[in-house]
Amino acid sequence: METVLAPLVGILVAASVYLMLARNLIRFLFGLVLLSNAANLTIFIAGGLTPAMPPLVPEGLARPAEVVANALPQALVLTAIVIGFGLLAFALVLVYRGYRVLGTLDSDAMRFAEPDEIAPDTSRSEGRVP
């Protein structure tokens, strides 16, 4: 099963990088969601995909009697999903507010705080030392 899911992770990462390189912020957010899903799937694959029982210890025993699934990757992915959802909600609000203030979703058009051209440094050309 891991051999089937490993190329899927590669495809998800490639698609997310492609989307994140776009100038449109909505495409960037879709790429961010795809990248977080690829990371979660990678954690599942690294933890091993087994058809084992849930990691529960029966009453009266010190350890499980049968082979059990690893609960750590499941807990990590659950935490990553919650954090990813919070990040997505924050990013959506940030993009919405940027659109309301600036009137565009193009990241290049949002560069209003940066100067168009950098002024040349004339202190060195006149022989003065700063």
C-alpha cells in the first residue's frame, strides 16, 4: 500500500508547489492546503499502514494481547489537521482583508509599500566615507 501512496504524495507536493508559485492568493491557499494534506499522508505512510487492531489494552492485562496499530502517527496527523485548519482560517481572513483594502488578489499588485526603483548610493561616488 505504501508503494501506491508514495507517488500520490509526490503528485500532491508537485501540485501544491505549482499552485503556491502563482501570483493569485487563492491559488496559493489551495496549494497550502494540498501541501498540508501531503505532509499528513507522509506521516501516515511513515507510521506504517497495518490492518491491526486499535491500540487498546484489555482489562487485567499489562499489554495488548495481539498486534496493535501505532497510535502516534494518528495523534500527530490529528494535531496537524487542527493546526492546518487554524492556519487556513487565519490565511483566508488575511486574504479577504487584503482584498477589501487593496482591491486585488494579485500578489505583485499588493507591493505598494516597496519602492519602484532603488535610489543609487551617491555617498561613495563623491569620495566620502559613511
